[in-house]
Amino acid sequence: MAHYDHLGLSMPDERGDMINNGADDNGSGTVALLAIAEALNNAKSEGYGLSRSVLFLHVSAEEKGLLGSRYYSDHPVIPIERTVTAFNADMIGRSDPENIEAGTTDYVYLIGGEIISSELDSLVTTANDKSVGMRIDRRYNDLTDPNQLYRRSDHWNFGRLEVPFVFFFTGLHEDYHRPSDEIDKIEFDKYSRIVQLIYTSTVTVANYDGRPAVDNEAFINITRQMPR
């Protein structure tokens, strides 16, 4: 899934620009889903179909409070109890200032995975090893992290129902929620590698004989304490 909404108009910035195009947030995730869907369809046409079905969700109203994914998860096309995994792509086209300064931009933040399902984390790690070999950074993958990114995008509406998820993310930057979030700032070489990682993770889980279990008691306890 990826959300295709953004903030629309805002107060003009120093350039007089008031249109939030949202190239990274979340044009990057939206286009990634289209590319992955095309790649999976091409693979199927060549005889490489998947063992499980894959549902693509372009959800709306994420910026209004995850409303689109909330509606879907409460009215699913595929029953939630049959939903094996949720992957969310939100802001995957840039690098954050800390990694740019350190010169370590070939990374992706994984949020979810091991704090929900050790099995799912292992599958995504294996997919990374088999494909792009990016540096997986888990600094935000903490249920006590003050940013609480594990529940700040659309994956949360699946996590609250105990569907294991991975949120693919590359961090906040100075253009977050500003008109300056423009396409010329997307790091396309890196971006394409992350899209390949999500594609390979999708194939890996879809062809996996088992079903990744929610096995982190701390996460289970948190979801039970929050309103559903």
C-alpha cells in the first residue's frame, strides 16, 4: 500500500509556491506500487506466477489521520484473517540529512518486521540479501521510540488487527510537508533499489510456504491496549 493524498495548498513559501506536490511524500510510494504491479504482471505472463494473491492499495486521507487505510481494514476485500502481510511504502525517494552528511545513503529504514514478527523480518532480510543488499537501518523500529513511526502511517491499521507489516521508509528531510518536496530532489538510483527490495520481499512472502506469525508479546500487548 501507499497513500496518494497530500496536503494540497499551504501558505506560500519564500518562492511564492503554495502547492504541495509531495514528490517524496508520497509520490514515491505511489509510483513504486505501480512499478511493482507491472513487474509482477510481466513475471506472471512469462510463467512466474505467485503462490499467493497480492492486493495493491492506493489509499487516501493518510494525511487526515490514516482514514483510507482505516476504512479498508474495517471493510476489507480480502478478510483480515486471511491477510498474511502488509507492506507500506511511504517516503522512499530521498535520504535524511544525517545519512547525507555521513555519506551513507544506500540504506532503508525498516519499521515493523521484528517488533511484530521475527519470521517476517527474516523473510525481508533474506529478500534484501538476494537482491539489492542495501543497509537495513532499524533505528526507528522501537515501540518506545518517541516518533512512534510504527503507528504513524497506513500500515498501522493492519498492525492494530495483528497483521504483521513492514513500513519501508527513508526518513524525514527539510522538505517534509512543504511545497519544496519536488521531483528533482528524488534520488532515483537509490529509489529504484528500494522498489526492487519491496518487489523481492513481496515475491518472497507470496511464495513462502508458511505464514509469518505475530510473535512479539510487547507489540501484542500494545495493540490490545489501543482502541480498534
